[in-house]
Amino acid sequence: MDLPKGKPAGRATLALDAILTLAVFVFFTWILRSHVPSNDPFFIWLWGAVTASCLAALFWLALQMFRVVLRAQLEAKARAASISAPPERAE
């Protein structure tokens, strides 16, 4: 098995992942507030945020798995195209 030739994640990719994960966390915190069985606003925000942190972590893992699978498929497609391409003739 060959080792990867390039860096799998650069600074821009990590920053994008962090921004997307933070946006998902804020969205789920806002959505999950209505599902907390409490009248105290502190506990409503606390348990909404605790639950949203688990969902945001799951989103981050899914995003990483998506990137790995996409990269592997693109590399396999490029490898298959280079193997099936006819060699160039020098005339």
C-alpha cells in the first residue's frame, strides 16, 4: 500500500471544518432548547449545549469520513484513468 503523497489537511481545510462544526453546534443548541424539560433558562441552555456538543462531534466525524472516502475515490478514478489511457506516440 502506498503512502499518501500530499498533506491530507491544510490550514484552510481545518479552519473550514472548525467553522462548519461550530455552526452545527450553534444550530443544534438553538433547536434543542425546546426539548429540555425545565423552566430554568440556565439548565435549558446547559443541556441543549451538552446534547449539541455530542451531535457536533458526530458531525465532525462524519465530515472527516466523507473527506477520506472522497479523496480515495478521486485517487482511484485518477489511477484508473492513467492506466486505461493509451500511451502517446512520438512521431
